[in-house]
Amino acid sequence: MLVNLTDKAKEQLSYLCDSKKKAYVLLQAKGGGCAGFMYDWSFMEKSEIGKEDNIINVGKNANLVIDGKSEFALVGMNVDYVEEVFGSHFEINNPNAKSGCGCGVSFSV
């Protein structure tokens, strides 16, 4: 599979899509940060999906779109949703990341 999503990650993506009344969440690796790339999450419309993009259905009316241009940096990664006392977040384990910055926001491939 291109990207592995835990059940918790799928549930949270479905919840976000439902609450924002959007059917597509885009995940891409954009240039930036100390190490070279940063994960960028955004909502998008179906008409914005490119031919090279990959769509992963995560629930009823909820889809994760993997940017085709970012695929080289995202393929094989695991995405989980972690709920903690002082905040919740998507946790990404990316086997393509060769290094990361000290704050954990950016990575290099």
C-alpha cells in the first residue's frame, strides 16, 4: 500500500471531512523547514485532484489524497492518530526520512 493508515487515523480523517463538509484531504511533502521537507495537510475539492495523485478511501465521504509529486517522499509511511492529555495529533513514521530537524517538523529524504 502507498500509505498505511491505522483505524484511529481513518476515524479522525473521516471526522475532519465530515465536520468541514469536505470529501478530500490532501497530504503532500513541501519544500521547507530546517531539514528540507515538511508535511502539508489541506482540504481540497475533487476538481483539484491531479492525474498523478493517489486517492485512498478512509470512510464514507472521506478520502486521503497523496500528492503524486510527493509520492517519492511518502510511499510506505505509517500514519496514526494519537490522543494525549495535552493535545492530539497525527503521528507519522516515514521510512523514507533519512533525518529530521530537532523540533520534528521537517525531514530529509
